[in-house]
Amino acid sequence: MRVKCVICDTLHELPNDLPLAKKLRNRPIHTFMCTECSERISENTHTRIATGKFRFFRTSSKFDEEF
């Protein structure tokens, strides 16, 4: 199955028997993000959290203070 990353628009080939390929086929609302983009986003998020100015807006303030 050919898929396109939503961030970098590169084409990737997924084996048809992967659960991710089945999820993308059956539920078109789900999107695919390549591993390079997901790693880059997670690294940037961790560096923003390390600065101490990052706030979680969907959680309680008690969780933010513990984090």
C-alpha cells in the first residue's frame, strides 16, 4: 500500500498485512506520518518541555506542576 506523509509529502510503501495499513484503508480519517517526522516532532516537544515554558492545556494544572 502506498501512503503519503502528511507533513513532508513523501511517498512510502507499507506492506498490506500491517495493522496500520488496515487502519488507513478502513478509516480514511486516519493519516500517516513517517518515522522521521514523528521522531523530529517528539524531539522538538521534549526540548520545549525541558525549557520549562511548555504548558499542557488539556490537562489539569496539578499534572503540569508534577511534570
